[in-house]
Amino acid sequence: MNEPIRVVLVGAGVVAEKKHLPALRPLSEFQIVALADPDAERRSLLADRCEGAIAKATLEDCLEAVEVDAVAVLTPPSTHIPLVRQALQAGKYVLVEKPLCLDLEQAQSLLHHPDVSRVLMGFHLRHHRLIERARELLGQGAVGQVQGFRGAWCAPRPPDQSDWKNQRIHGGGAQIELAVHFYDLTRHLLRSELQGIQAYSLSAERDDETTAVVGRTASGVPFSGTFSERASHQMEFEIYGSRGRIKIDCLRFDGLELTHWGEDTGSVGSRLRRILQTVRELPIGIRSYREGGDYIVSYRRQWQHFHKVVRGDAPPLCTAADGLAALLAVKESF
């Protein structure tokens, strides 16, 4: 039996506490050996939840104190690249949260690093089971030729969030926090690069509280999306094709719906089929609920994929080059 992968979490903020720690907790294939954060209280608080983990101020301190196989960079975006480079220089594998960074030159330079293949980008929605299923259906031609893609993601921010999340220059706002996921999903689902992106934002108390984007893929498919940190919760995506439509609601366990043109979705027969689908998927929903919900499970599946990457059993599903492509889309939209 393989020994667990020893990992350092760099960053003791909300992303680490509310997303990655719950995702990692049931996974015996990982051992959190250290947690790094300049805030002594925060790092100690989170380290206390990880049996045997030490708490240090910096990644360098952690690497000197314990044996490490992998590093998770969960800090504000402006700090990502130096930490990724430091981890790679030490011979470690790296999981880095989105976005890759805020500076295009930094991102482009990382792609020339000899060990950049050790980097997994943290676009966790690629690992969401409904997104995976939608990509399978698209690959099978279930909706015919894709004619358009639409997304809407609204995630209200608490008033006590970190100050940097309120400012675009530091990586905050709906464009960088939410729309960047949409750009990555568009590339991932439609298998094409992005171009011609325009964005329109509403900024009141914070930068880019709500943003709407339009663009097209290199293959000519138009896409659009609305993203907000003030509106009520929503996470939906819709793919329109010449023979049908795929609708994804990531907040519902039965949130994938495939319909074909000519189908009367409001008819009794159609509604009954939808109810039967919900009943069939209920065991999946119950299991997901017990495991923290599909959102947390997508993080867990990302970590399980990272395990394969570290063990050499799979290449990264989402690479540093993918991170650069999403960042380019953000920069083009500003």
C-alpha cells in the first residue's frame, strides 16, 4: 500500500478552511503535514484541525521543517507565481488555486519552467460530476452542432470577507473570482479557444460586483454569461445545439437535463420523465449530501485527480497553460 502524499497548505483563509479542508478530510491518500500563513492565529487554528500538522509563517519554513511531496497554493492571486516557483524549485508537485495569477508576464514565464508539468490548476468545476457528464454528452454529439453557450453564477460575498477580495487590482470581483471559471469551462466543454470577449461591470461598494460577458470561440460559437457577488445563489450553464440542449444546474443533485428539439418540456409526459429521473438519481443525491454536497465533492475529486498526477498515473487535467488561457480571457475583457 502506498504511503499517503504529504502536503503543505499555503494559505489559511476561507478557501482553505471552507473548501479544501472539508474536501481533504476523508481522503486517506493525503496527509496534511504543514500549514503556512503569515497570520499566526489563522495558521494555528487550521493546523489544529489537521492531526500532526505543524504551523509556520512561510512555505520555506515548512519545507525546511518537514518532508513534503506536494504543495497547495491557496493564497491571494498576486502571490501565486513566486510560491509555485518555490515549490517546483524544491521538486514538489503543485495544486494552485485559480486564477493562476494576475500578471500575464508572470504566467507566461511559468510555462517555460522545466517542471511546469507538475502543476495542476485549481479549476475544480472540471471535476463536478454534472460538468463531466455534460462533456461526455457533447463528445457523443448528443445536441448536434453546438450553437451557443450560456452561464450564470451568483455567489453573494459575506460582509466580513478579506479586503483584497473587494478590489480588482488584488484579484477580487466577479470577473476574476467567478467569470474566470466560466472561461475555463467554455474552453473545456466546447474544446475551443476564446476570442472577442467584452465585459460590462457594475461596481458600487466593491469592484466588479456584477459583470456580464459576451464572446465567441475560435470555432465561431457565441457565448455569454452573468456573474455576481451581490445577487442570490445561482450556478447554471446551458449548451444549445442543432438537435437539442443541455442544461446544468450545479446546485441540484439532479441538475443535468438533456432535451431534444421538438420535445414539449411542459407536457405531462416530459414532466413525468423528469420526475422519474429525479427519483433514479436520488441515491446519488443522498450520497453527495452526506459527503458535503456536489460542490465540496468536486474539490475532493480534484484532490483525487491530483493524487494520480503526483503518483505519475495521469497528466494534469487542467494545466498551467489552461490557467494562462483563462487569465488571457479575463485580461481581454477588461
